[in-house]
Amino acid sequence: MAAFALSNRASIKTVLGIGLPKNATPITIVRRLLDKIGYELRCIGRGGKSSNRVRVYQVVHPQDGRFEVFQQWLAFGSQFLDISNRRQDLASTIVDIKARATDSGEEAEYIQLCLSFSNS
């Protein structure tokens, strides 16, 4: 990922406004990308010998209320999707009723529908 980001530094600067030096480390790149959306990286562990240094990082979520907003948005979206699915089911039922009436040779003067939406 670091090699890809470094080879596309100019595009990243243009699109995201993030400047990356030619010698940026992978952690620096990830930190700058996460910072753009309000997240952070925190070093939570170090280990290994000096020649094989290992660090463990944790993504720190922002505490700005975005998760509560997102939950509300999901609840609204799923409610809308449920209504949309019901309308789609209704539309396919109407097409099916019309097709059966036409196939049987009977001409239907009207089609009566009953819509019942519940909030459950």
C-alpha cells in the first residue's frame, strides 16, 4: 500500500490534499489518511529485537457523535428500504394479477388492492 501511495503522491495531494514526502513510512501514510476522516493511530505495544522491531497500533475512533448520527441514519434508511421493498412486492403482485387475468382470457374491469403498512 505504501509503494502504491508513494507512486501516486501527486494524485493523493490533488484529490485528498495530503502531502506525502518521498521517504514517508507506511505508518505515516496510514496516519495521514486516517487523520483526514478524524481517526488516529495509537502505538499500544513494542517488542522484538532492535533489528526486528515490531510495533502494534490501535485505531482510535473519534468521539464526536458521528456513530450516533450514523445509527439514526441506518435506522431511517432501513425503514425506507422496508417500505421500498413492500412497494416492489406490491408492484410485482399487480403485474402477476394482470398477467393471470390476461392469460385466463378474462378481461378485468378493475383491480382492487388493499394496502396495509405496519410499523413493526
